Amino acid sequence: MPTNHQRLFAIMSQANQHIALEDQYGAHNYHPLPVVLAKGEGVFVWDVDGKKYFDFLSAYSAVNQGHCHPKITKALIDQAQTLALTSRAFYNDTLGHYEKFVTETFGFDKVLPMNTGAEAVETAIKLCRKWAYEKKGIEENQAVIVVCDGNFHGRTTTIVSFSSDPDSFQNFGPFPAGFVSIPYDDIPALEAALKGKNVAGFLVEPIQGEAGVYTPAENYLSEAKRLCLENGVLFIADEVQTGIARTGSLLATCGNCTCEHKCERQTATYNRPDILILGKALSGGVYPVSAVLADDEIMMVIKPGQHGSTFGGNPIAAKVAVAALEVVYEEQLIQNARRLGELFRKEMNRIIESNELILKVRGKGLLNAIVVNDSPDSQTAWNLCVALKENGLLAKPTHGNIIRFAPPLVITEEQLMECVQIIEKTIQNFQK
């Protein structure tokens, strides 16, 4: 005899059944938009009822190469059918080729492979501290890493210890020491902070994505790099979200370089990090792959047994990451992101001129956000995203009154302009 719960479940729509299952059996650590996706291809996703949407979030920039890219998925399938995991207890026949490819692509001596962005940030923190004690001569357990207000580097206990978002840190302590937070995009504050004798590194996002695509002043990164050099401090760039062509360069720290073949160390606009953190689109979104890159002087302070990961550098990850990076160049995603990003911001500014709902647009390449002219505590941005969903475009608010727009970089100009029309129509109808 079916229970009342089973009867209720049976008459729910297919989408509501999936939502109800997550609600009942999953932790409530996310607040998803009410859409249940079942398929993806390129810039499009489809829900369980077959409705088609433009994806304007790209899994927070993990799917830069588009959903289910055939070259990347083939690399995953072929390797999964051959050898998936050995752990690092043994050598395998794919990792060395990946390490050579990725270090040459980004212009570093060494790479330390991990799985997720947060793991890579944790790795960079450990690497910076060990370098500080063994190379810079800071007294053990006294190293300080400077970070920025509004940062989002992940959700591990160490990382949330230097978050300025109460949702991230409240009731998760006690926290480790060793971090000093300063205002983002504030060179005088950074200059003062770096004068401390125990400062080992400056950890920064070239653009603060989770904070609402907060894009700093044009000279911010170059000045930050200069100050780090002057003070003997490691410049650590978290490019988990901004890297892999998203901002119209291979890396956001590349400045205005389009990096036709690989990162050139001598490029005038390249604010080269001492430690580079990558993730998300490093795999095209089909597999968890992250990486920390540095030169020998820094990386070689890590010795066997001092850091590792069972899955880090596994054969599938190695093959997938090579394919994902090859796609960036083969399909000229850097150039596409730059050109269409400029077009998108131009169109958003045109829309802003004729309405009062949207205050401004900001961003770089195809990492952009609009600021809704409302309080961060209001539901306006959320409701606008629900309306966009109804009109066939998926986006998500952040910090209450900001909506992030970050489509896959394979999007065409025709598709982008269709999305602009959806956004404009939705805003106009929403105001009415």
C-alpha cells in the first residue's frame, strides 16, 4: 500500500520529483535556480522536460569549451577505458606528457597536479609557507599571507578563515592564523601590508568573480606584482575562474596579450605570478582537474611525502586537460572571448541607458556582471534570473543584487545577440 508521501511524489512533475529528492536526501548547502537539467551541448542545456536554454553561467566558468565538447569527452572516454587511476605510488604513461604540455603552455618550470580549485589554493598556501621558511628565512610558524576583502578562494576551513563573507566563516572556527586581509584594488593598502617582515605571499584573484565580477583598476595587477618583487614576497594568482581564456587572454594576468600559441614570459603586459593556481576550465568541465605552477626555486621545496593526492595527476585528468587546452587554441577561444565580451558590454550599456533597473555592467572578456539598482538584501536579482529562465537563458545572482553573465566561450556572435535580446526583453517586461 503506497504511503501518502509516495502518492504525492507520483503526481509531481518530473522536475519537481528531482528537486524533492535533492531536498530530502541532500545537504542544503546550495540554493539552485528551479530548473532541472538533463543534457548539455555547446552553449545549450536542456531540462528534463526538453526545454532548451542558453547557459550563461558555464558552471562558474568551468565549461569554457562548451558542454560535452567532443574532443574532450573522447579523451576522457578513451583513457577511462585504458587506465583510470594508479595513484602516485607508480609512474604512468600520461602524466609526464601532461606536465610538459601544461608547463610549456603557461611558461613555468614545474606543475603540481591536484583535483579541485580549493585543493589547488590550499596547495599554493602550503608551498608559499614552506618557501618562506626555507628560502626567505622567516621564522617557522610566523609566515603571513596577505589576502583581499571580498575574496573567494574556496570553502575549506583554512580558506574560509580569511573570507569576509559571514556565510562562509560564521560558526566554522576556530581558524588557523597567518592571514591578513586588505581592501581589494587598493595599492596603498597593499604597499603598507607588504612591509611586514614575516609576509611571505600575496594571494589575489585578478578579477573577483564571486564578489560580483569586481574588476580592478587597469594598473592594479602590475603594481601589485611590482610591490611583491620589491618586498621579496610571492605574487600568487588564483586564476581558477579567470584563467583559460575566460577574460580574453589565456590568463587574466596576461593583460592584453592574446597568447596565440603559449604564454610568453617576456610579454610586456604579463604580470607573471610566482605561483599560478588553475582549475575549472582546465578540464573543460568534464572532470575535476586543478594545478599549481611555479618555477624550480619555489616548487622544489616540496619533497616526497610532504604533499599529495590520490587522484591528483591521474591518467584521465592528464589526457582531459591536454585536450581541453588544445581546444582553447584550435577554436581561438581567447580571441572570441575578447571580441564578444566587448560587444556584450556595449550592448548592456545600451540597455542600461533606457531603463532604471540596471545600474551598470562590468567585466572583462566573457566574464561579466550587471548590477541591479536595488539593495543586496532584495529579491529583485533572483526574480530577474527566474524570469530569464522562463525566457530561455540561465544565470545566477551573487551578493543579492548582482547577476553574473559568463557563457561558454564557444558562443557565436549570432547566439550572443540572441541572448542580448532575451536579456533586454526580460528586463523590459520585468519593469512593467
